[in-house]
Amino acid sequence: MSVLQMRRVVERWSWSGRGVLSDRFGRSARSWSLTALILLIAPPIWAEAESSAPAATLTPLRLMLAWQPQAQFAGYYVAQARGFYREAGIEACLLSLGHARSPRAALETGEVDLAVLWLSTAIEARAEGVPLINVAQLFQRSSVVLIARSSSNVHRLSDLDGRRVGVWRNDPALPVEALLRTRGLEVKRVPQSQTVNLFLRGGVEAMSGMLYNEYHLLINAGLEPEALTVFRLSEYGIDFPEDGLYALEQTQREKSAAITAFVAATKRGWEQAFADPEGALDLVLQHQRAARVPANRIHQRWMLEQIRAVMGEPGEHGWDWRLRPKDVERVGEALQNLGMIDAMPADIERLGVQ
């Protein structure tokens, strides 16, 4: 009932000519009406003040995700929607990748406190003097693939030599570049957008992709699995760990407790996402529609299943999201040997939280 409706109820009761109350005690009735109205209105005000009080103690953290809204980030959406971040004392703001700024750039400029980056990107940034630090490594292995049409006579990786290959711009291109340089392939690199249209229209003979995303988009577009030749980079020695949470060292020092709480709440979000995948997909689709990006439940379900395979089953104490030093050394040496960084940073051990 609105305030106006409550006032009318009180006025009808006190001024409707109900004998003694209205005639003999008009002033008392008016006074009682005002008191009743205040009492009816006051509780919601008190309740609002009480519920908003804890918000003052929440630590704001801004996270830049690595792509547009999709099931790759379902755990974050669930943690936010279920209130896991607020329970941990965090006011979380989840930002999707825009067309003009990369997660790394947003982190460097202080636009966000945390960003989802691949390990290859983080090592490159560290080599260039950016004091990044890994606070959680969610994906321990790679899902990057190169995809070609079998009808184009691409059956082996060497068959790509001299062909047109779609390659992402900026940071996501690092693993693909590493593969091409390792194998000595001279391909015609064609800038690749966020869709699979260039491949479908024959603009390239092979394209970069993620097993959990672009590959399935091509299947959804009507191509049979047998019509595609898929090269998993991990099978060719380019198994660079992907989604990790990164912060600047200064941010980690200043907000250490809050970041630790954020990581713990994120784990809860992923646990719940896998326990209730349909509920998680509902949230993913909501975020996609709000961002006005294509929303397809079947595709997002596939993605969530593939992400679960990448993350693996949690152990007795949950997932071990620590960055492994051997992975840092392996990926860093690969980038250096391929000339993608000048040298391994002298302080590379600072990349992971000890």
C-alpha cells in the first residue's frame, strides 16, 4: 500500500461521521490520524536505513572480464547475483570487454582493480615493466585452437603454410603467434573480429578460436564436425594457461584482504554454477541481453560444460588456483625464445602471490 493510499484509509475512518469519534473528539481523531500515518510510514524508513548500513563497510572492487558476457564468466555472475561478494564484504562491479580497451590496459591505467588475463599476456606486461601480480589462476591449460575447412585440403598443420589465417588482434594473438613461429609457418595473417563470419564467407582458410566458443559456433552455423580440421595448440606444445585474475602490486598490497575474500567468493560462485548449471545459464543470458550481444542457451550450455572440463574437478579443499612457477618459467622461456619478449623479467617470481 502506498503512502497516499494509507492516508486516505485513515482519513475515511476518522472523518466519515462515525458518531462520537468524529463529533466529540474531532481534534483527537485528527491527531490520531497523523500519528497512525507516521507509524505506518516509519517502519519502511527504519528498515531501509538498517539494510543500507552494512553497505558503508563494503570494499568496492572493479573487475574487467576478458570478453563479452558469456558462460566463460558464469561463476562471477553467480557470485554477484547470489550475494556471495557482499557476504564477503565486497561491492563487486563486473565489467565486460569493450571494443576500445583491453583488460590489461584497463588494469594498467587504474580503471579497474582486477582483470582476467592470460598468462602469456601477464608475462609480456611484466617484461615491459608493468608490475602485475596473479591472485588466482582459474584455467591451468589452454583451449585455443586453429580451425580449417577439411575441403580446403588442410589436414596437417604444415598445410597452413601460405594460407590466409584469421588471427585475433592484441593480447589473444600471442599463443597463435607462438605456434606459427615455433612451426616456421609463413601464413597470410588476416585480422579477425569477434565473430566467425569471415571464416564462413571464405575470407580465410583457417581461423583462431576457442574450443568452448568459436568451434561450437561453427557447428551451430551448420558445419558438420567432419567438415572441420581442428588443431589444438596444447597438442603442439603451446599449452599456455589462460584465465587468471591479476592486479597491480600496489592494489594487492592495499586491498589484500578484500582480494582474498573476492577470490573465495568467486570459488563459491563457480561451485554453485556447476551445481545448478541452468540457473547459471539464466544469469548468463540476462547479462548477454543487457549487453545486447547474441544470446543462445544451447551454445552457452556447451561453453559451460567445456569450461568445467578446463577447470577440472575440485579437490578435497576445492580448486587449487595458485599460479605454478613451472608454468611461468615454461611460458616465459617460450616467449623469449620466439622473440616475443626481450628477456625474462628479473623479478618474474613476483608475478605469483606467494
